[in-house]
Amino acid sequence: MTEKSRYFVLKQKAVPEVLLKVVEVKRLLASEKGITVQEATEEAGISRSSYYKYRDDIFPFHDETKGKTVTFMLQMEDEPGLLSKVLNVVAEFRANILTIHQSIPINGMASLTLSVEVQSSTGDVSAMIEKIEEQPSVRDLKILGRE
């Protein structure tokens, strides 16, 4: 029986240092012409074997989202205009809103589930999510899935 690949979305602070360095090596290799794997791994401070072990298993979130649907859930205060602010951020990054579901506020808090299609014209999805999280009345944001 073969094990299916499973994917997880983690915030950067939860990712082990070695995996972040693998991402850095990949960035160096893509951006600097003529740099070798040996040079990039030395600059990032990891071994070549670590790079080769993990290179196919980690990538920045935004690199693999074009043409995909990303669904996330927000816990937010019941504040007039907050939903509009969130949707404006999505529009600013040129993502296509597919579904919106907002619960009735209970004790001053509401849940919002939002599915967006990431297009080739969409900006950095990570930056979009960070900007949504920065809204003062957004208490929590979780990525539920990516298709």
C-alpha cells in the first residue's frame, strides 16, 4: 500500500531552520546566474545532502498557488465595514473571490470562510494573507485548504 502525499501549511515560525535554508538555496539558485549548488548551500549554511534531501518537499506558499483555490477561515470582531476591508485586500491582490460565508455574530465575534482563486495576475498570496491578518479586528486566520 503506497502512502499518499500529504500537504501541510505552516507559518514560517513553525518550520525547522534547515527547511528555511533549503528555500534560501533554491532562491539563490534561481536568482544568481552561474552559482553552483555547492556555493549556494555554503552561503545558506547547510550541507548539499540536506538540500538534496528536502528540495522537492518545501516551497514558498506563493510559488505553488497560481491557478489554485485557497480557502481560509477568519475569526473576526463584529465591526461594521470589516468584511468590506477584507474583500478590498483580496481585490487589491487581484485574486478572484469564489465563495463567501459569514456566520451570524455571537458574543461580538463572527466566522468568515472565504475561497479565492489565485490567478496569474494575483500578487503574492502570503502578502495578501498577512495584510488581512493585520486588520485590527481580525483575531485569527487559518488556511483550510488549497486545491
